[in-house]
Amino acid sequence: MRRALALVAVAAVPFPLAGRAAGEKILQNDHGTVQYRMPHAPPQSLAPKTGIALHDDAEAITGSASLADVLLPDSSVVEVGADTRVRLGLFTQAEGTRASFIVYDGAVRFTVRHPAGAKASYMFATPTATIGVRGTEGDIGVRPDGSLLVNVYELCDPSLPVVVTTKDGRRFLLAAGQSLVAQLVNGVIRAQVQRLSQQLIDRFAPDFGVPSNWDEAKGELVAVAQSRAEEAVNGVTGGLGGSIAVQALGGLFSRHRATPTPSPTPASSCT
């Protein structure tokens, strides 16, 4: 499946990654097929290990077995998985950092920096919900049928959880070590918050590897009883039980089988 990553280029001339200037927003091709597209213009290929400076609002494309990064001036990074369509809506540092993305389809990993005394507010819009992120690391997965998976691995400030607001107006707060699964069933959004499990982590491992900021993600199973998962179901989700939600994820990002590898020494995204 083909998907596009939308971003606007300052200059239509890719450059080696070492040529990045301070204050620029950069789309870089880590490997594989990555394209960018100016509004009303055909897509242009971005060679591996090169990058291009971006303004707000533009487009790019990742193919299969590909990986791209969006590098932000506040040192935050949004990794873009294979076959993923994303758009950078805006980025400003006028009063703290504010950024917005639209994830149409595919998978992204966000590492949002939140140094001491600084403010960061990132918004990721999807067809099913909007995800509000402060200083944290996590993954977002979106399917064309409206399925949504959000994993949270770290919070810089426990009082600033990831906030998921569904299109029908419900709000879910995710702490580190929690996950949200949402589906559209007969036009109704059914959502569940549960403890993060190895199965849910593995959905993103083929694209991004094992997250560095979640200890249980280092190839170790998270021991959570099924009864605990069922208790995590929000009472207004329409009865989507934990076992049903996990089973429904069987096709979500299942193009590869995850093979977790040891993660590097955990490095906080908070500094």
C-alpha cells in the first residue's frame, strides 16, 4: 500500500545530513524509498542518507521497507515508518514549542523533547482521534479502516499524560506503560486503555526497533493478567473487551513479524 508524508520544502535541493543548519526542520531518508512533494507539484525522490529543509505543510512518500525522520529544531524527532502517510501542519517556537502533524495512515514514533523549564505541545491528528503529546516517547499506528493504536513508553512529567481525544469527544489519558486501542465499528468508535504489553510493542518493532525508554520492551514479556486488561476497558467504549481488542490488532502492522533486539542504554527524551 502506498502512503504519503506531507511536508513543504524550503529548497528543492536535497543535501547530506551533515549539512543541516540550526533552526531548520528536516526530512531525512534513513533508508529505502522516500519522496517529498511540494503543493500542486509532482513528488521528488530523496536519496538515502540525505535530507531536505522544510516549511509547514507539504508532502513526501515512504515506500515499503523504508524509514524517514522528521528532525525538529527543538531536538524532537518523529520517525516515519514504512508505507506511511503523514503531514507536518505547523511548527512554532514563539511561546514554547508547538507542532502539529496529520497521520493519515501508517506508523510514527515520536520522541518529543521537554527540557527543564521548557514547554512542548505536539498534536497528532488521525481519522479516529487527536493525540496530544508533551515531553514523551511513544508510537502511533493508523489503518485506513480507522483502527488506531497508541503506545506510551515515557513521560517527562507524570502530571502531563498523553491525551487522546476521539472524534466523538471522549478523552483518554495515557501514562507511561499504557496503550490505547480504538476501532470504528458500524460507525461507532470503540476505544480501550490497557497496560502496555509485548504484543503491542511488537507492532512497531519492525519499523523502529525496541523503544529505549521502556524497560519491559527489552525483549521481556509484560505480565498482565487478562482480568486486569478487561478492567481497563472504559465503560463508555461500547463493550470492546480487552481480548477482543488485542485480537482485532492481529492485522495492524502485520506486514512483518517483530524480532525484538536488545535496545541501547535508555536515554531520556526529557533533556
